[in-house]
Amino acid sequence: MENIALQTTGLKGETEPAQVRRVQLLWGGILAATAASISAAQAVDVRNRDRTPREITINHSDGRSETIKVGAGQIIANICTDCVVLTGTTSIEAKGDATVKIERGEVSIDGKR
């Protein structure tokens, strides 16, 4: 007597175990892509539109503070999820998927990505 499960075919002549593996791989890919897009979508970027490097201070919502240099024309992705970005003369509160721009040495919100 032959194994009936191996003779059962679905799409394009695949056996059930092959279909199950295909569905598992598909769901795994969908979940990985969704997780990546959710984590990347909720982070603040900084874009230096000036022709000179600028130094900014980032005050994170958890109390940490760091100073970083942003090169001329450089974009730094995912600097924080909720923070205050400061230059020598201006500061801006940023959260979520905002982009902070630096122009003429001042910071402001550029908009959503």
C-alpha cells in the first residue's frame, strides 16, 4: 500500500510538506519585513543641508546626552525615537519618523519621511 499523503498534490504538483514549507517561508518573510519597517519608521533622522560640518547635541528622553558631528550634506538615520536636538543657537523636539534638518547652523523639523 502506498502512502496517500505523498500522492496528494496541490499547486504545481507539490506534495503537502512542500506546500507547508512554502507557506512557512512566505509568512516568515512577511513578518520579518513588517518588523523591519515598524522599527525603522519610528526613528528620527538628521540631515545637514549646510556645506560645512555641524556639531549637534542630542538629549534623549531617557536622560542621556551625546554630541555628534554631522558632515556637510550628511544624513544620519535613526538617532533617536524621542529627543531634543540642539545646535549653538536653536533646539527642536523630535519624535517618531521626523527628519531634523540643519540649515545655516540652525535645526528645524524637515517633515515626515
